[in-house]
Amino acid sequence: MHDPKRPGDFKKVTGDPLDDVANETLYVQNTYFDAAVKPAEVAAMERLKVLQDRGLDETSLVRHMLKFDAEQRRGEAPIALGRRKPARIVG
């Protein structure tokens, strides 16, 4: 049932009773499976390599890596929701 023209896709067969099953499977595959996420350590090493290739001095490299680390930690931190003000009782 694989479509030779589109790798990773199902071939549509009109009138096939299992066509709905193929559509459901494709929907689940495209909806619920996440792409692999690059680990933070790997991303940091790749970024460091790019910065080194640019010829930055050690002080600039450390500053860039500290900034990158802070961005990573901020992305992993829970989202802070504001506190609601208590309702005023009138009367």
C-alpha cells in the first residue's frame, strides 16, 4: 500500500474497503508522532563549532555559550501564569 511516487506515504486505492484504515493510520502517523528533538548538548556543541569557525576569541565564545545556555533553560522553564486579583465584594 506504499505509494512509490511519495516515500513514506500510503497509496490511495479508490473503492478499496481498507482505504479508510489506511487514511486513519496516515492521520495518526502525521498527528501523534513528533520529530526527533536534538539534545541541548548536541545543539550547544554545533553552535560552538560554528562560532569557532568564525574566529571568535575565547571570551566571546564563553559569552555566546552562556547566552545559549540561558535560552535553553528559559525554554524548559514552566510558564508563569499571573495571579488573579481577589474579587471585590460590593455592599
